[in-house]
Amino acid sequence: MKKLSKMLFGLLVGVFMMTTGAQAAHAAVTIYANDGGYYTAYGPGQYWYQVNNEGYCYDSGSCSPTTMKYTYSGCSLSNYAKWNNGAGPNGWATHDTYIPGTNAVNTAAPYLLSYNTASQYHFSINQNSYYDAWVRTDPSDPWWYNIGNVWLDDNPCNGTSKIGFDEMKIAD
């Protein structure tokens, strides 16, 4: 009986490992890097600031250029950016945003994630709580269907501080 139980347990573990391994093998991760190559920056150029040797590309060493951008927050919309998913993962996916270690200190940076053709999710991230880190959009319910694009703007109306604009990651 013990031998049969061990064999059954081994079989179940094997099936579990093959199943999860197959899912991991098919996972697609798209990181939208390249300092503006995958997002469009809008608003007056004199309010966009670029920092060299900072951001995801600099920290990872896996892409270039190694810069990030920031602008100052206010109570009226001036500068904003839009990341397009483009040919990235379709179907169910997770979304993360990269918060650089410097020049990203706003306590309620306002994001908007569009998904499922016409649905929107508004959220804010306390950028000052993170340092060179990927931050999950909604850790309590991380899966989104057909992520279209992500917006970040300079209009949280919570004083004047730097809002960092860097990279996005979408993974299925």
C-alpha cells in the first residue's frame, strides 16, 4: 500500500510539473523599452526632462538608450505619455510598470490602463515607495484581457513633484 501511495504521489507530482512547465514555456513577456521607442510623449517639450544612465535600460544593461524621462506634477494636464501594446501578448496578461530610482517621487502618479477593447482601469502608484523596481498594476487582481495601451500623465493635483516615465512590461 505504501509503495502504491508513493507511486501515485510521484505520478501526480510529475503531471503537475509537466503542466506548469508547459505553461511557463509558452509565456510571452514584452518589455516596452527604448526610451520613447514604444511610447509617445505629448505636451510641451520644455517640460520634459531626460536623465542619462537611469531607468530600466541602464539598470538591466539589456537595451538602449540608457535614459528615462520625467516631468513635474500639477493640477492641469500638460505632459503625458501613451504606451502601445502593439504586437505584444493578446488574451489574458499581467501589466507592470518600471519605477526608476531617481526622478520618480510623486506619491500618486496617475495611470490609465485600457483593456478588452473599450474598458479602462484608473490607478495610481506611489512612485516614491519604489526604487528601480517593477510594480504590478493591481496585485490583488493582476490579470487583464487584451491590454491595449497604458497612459501616465502629470495631473494628480497633489503638489509639485517629479513623475518618472520609463518602461512597461506585459506578460501572459
